[in-house]
Amino acid sequence: MNIFLKAAAAVLTTLFLWLSLNKSSKDFSTLLTLTVCAMVITVSASFLEPVISFLKQLQNISSLNQELFVVILKSVGICIIAEICTLVCKDAGNESMGKALQLISASVILWLSVPVFEKLLSLLDKMLGSL
């Protein structure tokens, strides 16, 4: 919890710096935003390690296919990265690039999900075929 409070304090401190720099130096303020976002992602990863460990235990207990588990984790990662990049694009004044990034991230997630849909279709075929 202590690291979260430090990260929140760093974000708020940087926000005040960003507010003062945004009018005079748009490029530097965008670079500052990217740096803080990278720091937040690093801190977030340390909090997500126990969650991923728990999900792996859950996978072992439930005998979930590892391929499906990886798809879920990759999809969550893509969502988080796309959201952060979209917000940075919006801060930089180019919201349309952020929207384009959201579109491609949704397409990639659908592409990653094809094996999940195939397994679901196969399971439904087995269930309906046995009726």
C-alpha cells in the first residue's frame, strides 16, 4: 500500500508540473506524461504479480487450457495499454489517433479470441451432437 501512496503522490506532483508546462512547452509536457505513465505501469505490474499467480493456481485447479488463459491475460494487457495510450494521445491533442488505437486494440483482441471461440463452438457441437 505504501508504494501505491508514493505513486499517487508522484502522479499528483507531476500533474501540477504538467499544468504549468502545458501552456509553454506542449512537447515537454507530453514527454512528462509518457514518463509518469511508464512509472505507473511499472508499479501496477508489481501489484498484478500476485493476481497472475492466483489465476495460475485457479487454472491448475480447474484444468483450464493454458492457451485460453494466455488469451485472457493478453487481452487484459492490451486493454490497459490501449487505454493509457489513448489518454496520452488525447492529452497531446490528437484524440483521433487515440480512437484509431482503440479500434486496432479491439481488432487484436478479437483476433486473439478466435481459439476461444473455436473451443466454444467445438464444445457446443459436442453438446448438441449428443442430444
